[in-house]
Amino acid sequence: MKLNIDIDLTPQEARDFLGLPDVTGLNAHLIDEMIKRVDANLAMIAPEELMKNWMMFGGAASEQFMKLLSAAASRGFGGGKP
């Protein structure tokens, strides 16, 4: 025996029938918070801001890299102790 029952309900009616909580207010709050955070972080995606952040580390990093290369070169050519 096969029995099919079709019930036409809206999602809200189904939640009410099953006793599930109404989370539409929480969902709206979470969406608003996500929009605020995305809007606040959009400035970091701007090319000027990205370059500013990269260049902040670039000078110190390139200086350290040059020190590393000079130390490796001096050891490789017998200028320092192994």
C-alpha cells in the first residue's frame, strides 16, 4: 500500500506546526551585522590600502632578506665560520 499526502504550507506555518522557534529576527540581526562588517572591511580591498599595507612590511622584509643574502654569500666564499 502506498499513500501520498501533499500539504501546502508556508515555511512559517510549518515552523509553527512543528513547534520550531521563529528565528527571523535573529536572522535579520545577523544579516545586518554581516553587512556592517563587510562595509567596514571594504576599504582594505582598495588598491591604495593594499599597497600601503604591503609596503609597510616591504622595507623591513627586503632589508632582512639582503642581510640574509650577504651572510650566506660571506660564508659561501670563506668570509665567515661555517
